[in-house]
Amino acid sequence: MKRLALLLIFVTPTLCFGAGDYTIEELVDEDATTSPPFSINSVVPVDGGDLRLFLTTDSPDAVADLLADGALQAEVSDHESDTATSVAVFFGEAVWCTEEDIPVYRAYRDPIPPCGDASPARVEYFFELAVTLGPGRDLAIGQDPDFLWLIEEAEQP
């Protein structure tokens, strides 16, 4: 996992944006032979201290396969203590039967919850990680050496 931090040296920032209380920076290796299999759209804190990262992907199966193969990894860095810790990544889906409903959060590839006779109105993919960010702490998630997302709390004015 220490290689994720080293990856920062060899990649070009392609996208940096604010997502609520978080800043997300997408980094892609200039020599990468494939495109990233997803983009992170937003970060939402979840009760209990976890973070849920909502994704856009054309191939959720490819994302699930990367996780299953151990090719997609996450690491929390604490810059004050100069430590880095691996973090488990849960891949799931948020399923809305109607746009007005509260979503059902489930593991990817679990059966879709029943929505009466209709298909779900919306499905969004997400990662959930047991991590708390704050001053001097950030999260890196990526596939070494091709792409990396760096997530940190946005500085408050």
C-alpha cells in the first residue's frame, strides 16, 4: 500500500473538485493503458463514522472484479504521525424503487430488493469504508500504478 503514496509522484492530476465537505482529486498515470473503471462523484459521512463514496461506472462488474482480485486498494494517511493504514473497501448499490423512496443499501450482486412489479427507478454504486478523515488525514483509493483518487476534508473558512 505504501506504493499508493509513491504513485502520487508519477501521475498527472486530471480532476480536482469539491464534493460537499470533501475535496476529491483524481490522478491518472500518463502511461496508463486503460481508463479508470469509475469516477467518484461524492462523499457522504455515514452514521458510525464510515464514509460512503458514490461512483459513476459503466462496468460495475469490472469494479467488483478489481476489488476481488486485490487490485483496488485503499489507505488512510495520517500526516501528523506519519503513518498509513490499509482500509477494507465494501462495494455496494443504493437502490431506489421510486425517486421519492429512501434507498436500500446492499452489497453489489445481492438480489435487487422487490419494487412491486416495476424495475428500480434508480441504482447508484458506492464504496463504503470505515474511516474518519480530518485535519492531517486523507484517504487514497486506487489501482497501482494506473489511477488514484485522493480524498480529504475540505478546509473550512
